[in-house]
Amino acid sequence: MVNSSDSGADQPMVKVKHKTWTQIKRNYQLYLFLLPIILVYLVFKYYPMYGVQIAFKDFSPSQGVWGSEWVGFKHFIDFFDSYNFWTIITNTLSLSFLSLLFGFPAPIIIAIMLNQMLGKRYKKFIQTVIYAPHFISTVVLVGMLSVFLSPNSGIVNHIIALFGGEPILFMADEGWFRPLYILSGIWQETGFSTIIYLAALAGVNPELHEAAIMDGASKWKRVWYVDIPGILPTIVILLILALGNIMSIGFEKAFLMQNDLNYAASNIIPTYVYELGIQKAQYSFSTAVGLFNSVINIILIVTVNRIARKLTETSLW
């Protein structure tokens, strides 16, 4: 005998499913547009996760992933107990946080300044100049740093010598690695990052500015009380994404700038994984280090997203 109350409770669920499939059939062309992206993610993002299990095995290429011996958390423990664990973590976090501290506000400030400019030609010229470095490849950027900062022929050391100073080995001094990495990153990416904030500023209701002018508000007050609150949701979303990737600092530039003399400051998790996995063929150990890095990023982005949702009511989900 069928319980009438149970069948009644199932009816709304059946209606929701029927409505969902009806909408999918009605808009199937839109879902077909999504199909290539879904396939790309399945092939290049999700399928490679199959290989993550070698972090828990003593992987041998001859035996394959399934045939390799299961060792559990052995490689993680070895990484935590390694002599350079805290050095690598400290280098990664300090480089990431300093890049975020000095690099994140820069495009916001520049976008607000550009938004206040009245001369269109001058504004376009400034935008073009600050956007251009984004299109310089990392290899070329590091090559430019090496040329400009050369102790013998670099223009920077020539200026230092002009004022009576001694040439500085910028690229070989571990104390200069972080400032050079951060400053070059700000120079290269700030201009392009302003595009998002300029788009957000364009969406601020101009009537708010008109009302503020009628009330006698200065430009600074209009920026503080109209522009910044207007782009605050955008700032929060980008800050969540930035904090969620705090451990995933760029590998290419750190690797290209790294040498034996600045190794103590430039040895971060991505370069460490490359050194162990590619150069020393310690596949399981390097996979364990990379997985640890990814797990920390996931924890950070979930935590920061939850905090942002409670404080600002703006979040990724």
C-alpha cells in the first residue's frame, strides 16, 4: 500500500526535475556552446587528477600508477621533516604576501586616478603605456632585468656609480631577490589589472556623483564615498581569488631569476617541485609537495570566501 503523504512529498521534486529538463531542451543550443569548455576541463583539469595518487605511492615508471607500492603519507611526512621545509614555506609565503600587499592596491589606485582624468588623449596615452608591459613575456622581462641591473654595463649601476656608489650585484644578492620580483611584477601586471576596476568604475551611477557635487563634496570625498563603495564587490571578489592562490606564486619568473647565489631566498614551492620532479625524478615526493600546496590553496579560498560573505555579503558562492 502506497503512503499518500510520501507520494505527495515526491510530487514537487518530480515537478522541479521535469521543469529543469524542459528548460534544458528548450535552450539546448546554449548548452552545446558550453560543451567544448566542459570537455577541455574534463581532459586537461580533471583527468590529470588520476595521477595525484602517486603522491601516496612509491611510484616506479616501470610498474605504472596501479602497480606501484602504496606508502600512504610517507612522502608528506618526509617533506614536513626535511631540513628546508620551513625555509621553502617562509620564502613562498613572504613572496606571496608581499606581492599581494604591494601589488593588489596598485591597480585600484591607478584606476581611480585614470577615472578622474578629464583629458581623453592623455588618459589613452597613459593607459597604453601602463598596459604594454603585460604583453612582455617572462623570459624577456628577466632578460631586461639582467641587462639593466648588470654590474658592468647596466644603466642602474651606472647611475649608482655616477653618484659615487659601488656597483651592486642585484641578480646575485639574495637580499634583492624579493624586491626585484615584486617591483617587476607590479610594473608588468598593474596596468592590465586596472581594466577590471575601470570597468567597475564605469558602472557607478553618475547620479551619485552629481548628488555629491550638489552637496559640496570634493573629489577626494567623492572617491572615498562613491567610487570605492561602488567597486567594493569587485575588490572583494578579486581579493578572495588572490588570497586563494597565495601559495601558487608564479614559477617561471622565480625559476629564471634563481641562481646559486640567491637560492636561499628564491627556493619556493614551485621551483622545489620542479627541481625534485623533473631534475631529480622524485615523482612521488614532488607530487606530494604539489598536492600539499593545492590543499592549502583550497582551504584558504574557502576560508576567505566564508569570511568575506559574513563581513561584506559578497562572495564567490
